[in-house]
Amino acid sequence: MIYVANILLIVFAIILRILLTIGVNKECDVRQTNSKVLWTILTAIIGFISAVTFACFVPKKEKMHKENKIILALYSIILVGTILFASLFAIPTNLNQDNNPGSDFNWDAVTYKNDYGVEVAYDKMGFEYTAEEYYNSFKWYDEKGNSYVYVYSEEELFPDIKCIETDEIYSSSDYTFLVNEQGYLCIFDDTVYDIMSIHEVNEDMSQSVWFDKNRNLYYYTSDIFYDESGNIVFSKNSGFENFDKSEIKDEELEYIT
């Protein structure tokens, strides 16, 4: 639902920009300005600020035409509707596990209060991380006990992952990073597409889970958090809590080697 809401907000914003551009273009005729093309382009690129500047500084010579009044009315209705929609469905920010404003964690993070009242997240081994530590030095662990951290570079759109014990870096361009049902990190090369497949958990296809031929499940690291004991806890609104392996149909296993 949240992802659909974000897409709708983007669509509304585009519609608003188009209406605003058309309105300014039509109003240029009413005000008989010689800079019609310029104001149209500026409004299309900059948006509301350009339209306000136009309305304030370009003198009006006639009353607003009926078609412009209709455009203005439509713009106002969609603008108000967008604001109301955003207030109801937009992604909330700075919310912790109790929906408490003021958290430094992302809205979907599962966090806890430690003995000192500090909001923290835990890793597989039960170590605590503040928000700053979580986003800069959080550790993932494989089944052999090796630990990993994400490393960022300007060249890569997505972060790579580095094994602390070996200093080996796995590029996000060549590897897929998943977490198995036991909470351990699994690093797959391109063959992951031969040995596993993806099942869409939500109807809006906003969440998905990987599975192998034995229906063992694997999750994206962004969907996973841990409790103090190192057990998997899913991110908020992920939909995984109610997911059952039986939902994976036999025909979905046919293409897995």
C-alpha cells in the first residue's frame, strides 16, 4: 500500500505540473505577453515558483478566461486532494517500533530500548547499534561466523559488502546478498537465478521472497532486523509475518535447478 501511495503521489505531482504549465500558457495569451514560450518552459521546469512569479509581475490586461478558471479549479482540487492523500498515506519518517516521532531510524526499522533507554537495533549476535552505528557499521554474519559490513562508493548505485575477516569485497553488480531463515547472510553470484526464484508476497508486488527447490526462504537484507536474541524480525509492513511456504506453488519450482 505504501509503495502504491508513493507512486500515486508522483502521478499527482506530474498532473499538477502539467495543469500549471497549461494554465500559465493560456494566461500568457490573456495578458498578451511576448514571453509566452519562456514562461511556459520555466513553469514546466521550475513549477509553482515560476507560476507565482508570472502572476505577480506580468500585468493583467483582461479578466481570466473561463477555460483558465476551469484549469485553476482543477489545479486547486487536485492540490488539496494530494495534500490530504499525502497526510493519510505517505511514508511516515522518523518513527520507531512504537510509532514514536523523533527516532533517527528509518520508519520501517524494528528497534528497541536498551537498559539506558537508548533506541537501538540488534544484529544476529545480539550486539546493539544506535541509528548512526546501524547505518554505518552494522554487521551481518554468515553460518561460518564471518562478519560483513556494507561499503559504499560513488561508482556503484547499490553498496557492496565486505568480509571483515578476509577483506574480500563482493560487488553488488556481481552478487546478490540475502538472509536465510536462520538469519545468516548468504552471498550468491549470478547463478542465484538458476538455483532460486522469487515469489511476490504482496498483491501490489512491493515485497518478494527468494526460495530454492526445497522451499527454503531467503530475504533481502533490507527486509530483515533482529531481536535481542538474534532471531529474525521483519521490517514493518513487509507482509512476511503472514506468509506461508505453502503459497509457493509447485509450478514455481519447475524452473529451479
